[in-house]
Amino acid sequence: MSILPQHNHCLTRSPAHNPWHRKRIICSATTTPTKPKSSPNQLTFEPQFVTPPNLVTSISTPPVLNDPSLQSTWSHRTWVATGCTTVLVSLAKAIAGAGHSHIWLEPMLAGYIGYILADLGSGVYHWGIDNYGDGSTPIFGNQIEAFQGHHKWPWTITRRQFANNLHALARTVAFFVLPVDLVCNDPTVNAFVGVCSGCIMFSQQFHAWAHGTKSKLPPIVVALQDVGLLVSRSQHGAHHRQPYNNNYCIVSGVWNEFLDKNKVFEALEMALYFKLGVRPRSWSEPTTDWTEETESASQVAVQ
């Protein structure tokens, strides 16, 4: 492959004459191994290939089992503990308020709505970071890269330690729920906030369980998956098969059939494309970044 030369014109003063004479400097780039002949008026540059900024570049090798990126730090544990505390305070205030007022139906209904909307929220968020942005995207860049790596090596999520997997969502939950805990004493609001935020925070753990082997999961988790209270392994498994544009919800998965059957995300993608001219990744043929690689025999043996 060769790159056509680019021509620039510059003015140089001839040593023998005062008038300015136009001389041509040719800048060319070539990938051929033969070294071009040098001349005073010819410059040669080695080609440089630059990755377009709108593409996600994933790591070329999967994380090793003892990779620090899969392990929890004290910072991770602190954020998870803080997030859990704010959720428990909301639930405790909901129970106490319902007991004091002897009104249980409204807080229970609010909690159920929070659970349902948490599943929808997880799907919308998952769809967004799967299809838009890259590692340089403000705030969400690290999560976008992590989810791209997850599509290539989905089994790594089962190797992540608990706090490592949950700390990012726990931090967000803590910031949003703490003010509600401080100013709100309505058991209905507290029930909605507690259940919804708790499901969002633990959605990544539900996600990890959806990638687990049934024989290695706690029986209670398998039972909850089987009755549809947690996203099932089979349902989420469809998300990791072509065309990689369905089953985005990862709390209970109750919204997946409705969203996919009615092509809700496809409609959102079309709206964004016509409004902003941005194409989602799901419109392109899957690249090697989306081709799943399974564990090697040595990695399985280490477990």
C-alpha cells in the first residue's frame, strides 16, 4: 500500500539571482521496504496509523485471575458499605413509617414499582454504554471500556470480587440516596427509593450471577433466577450472541421481552441518528472486540 504524495509550494531565493523562484518540495509516505533515493527537495516520512477517536479500543489480552483490576480495594469496600448504609436507612425509615401510620399497602406498592423501574433503568443504561461513546467519554469512559471488555471476555465478571464489581454504582447511589434519607420521612417515598436504589446498586451482582454456572451458584440465587425475580442465565446469555442488540436489562429482565418485541431501542437509535447523526455500534458488523473468547484450560484449572 502506498500513500499518494502531497505537494507543497514554497518560495526560495536563488543564490544567483535576486528574484524569488518557486521550487517544489514533495512530501511522500510509503510503506514499501525499499528506501527511496534522497534528494535535497524530497522528504520521506514513516506512516503513522491513528485509531479514530470514536472507536473503542479494548485490551488485547484478557485479565489474569490475579489481576489487580479484578480485586477489591479498601476504597471499593468503603463505597459499597456507604451505599448499602444509605439503602438500609431508606428501607428502615419506610418500615418504621408504615408501622407508625399503619399503612402498608402504599409503601409495598411503591417498593414494587421501584423494583420494576430499576430493571428498566438498568436496560437503558446498559444499552447506552454498549452503543455510544468510548474510553475518552467524560464520566462514563471507564465503564464503557469495561463493558466492551466484558463482551469479549464475559467470564471475567464472575472473577471480580464483590466490592470491585459494585463500587461504582454504590458511589452513585450513596450520593443520590443520602439527601433523601436526611430530608424525607414519607414511608412511600422511602420504600421506592430504598428498593429502586438497592436493585440498581446490586444489578452488577445480578449480572455476575447471570454468567455463573448453576452448580456453583447459591441455591437461593438459582431459585430466584428460575422464578424470574432475578435475570436468568439463559435470558442474559442471548445478549452475548449476535446481533448483540437485545436483552439489555439485568435486574430481573422483566422488561426485555417488551423492549425487544416493540423495538424500543431501535426507535431510540433512529431518533438519535436523525437528530445528532450518531450511529450506534449495534448497526455495524461485530468486530473482534465483540467476539467472545472463552476461558483457557489453564484458567479453568486454577479456579
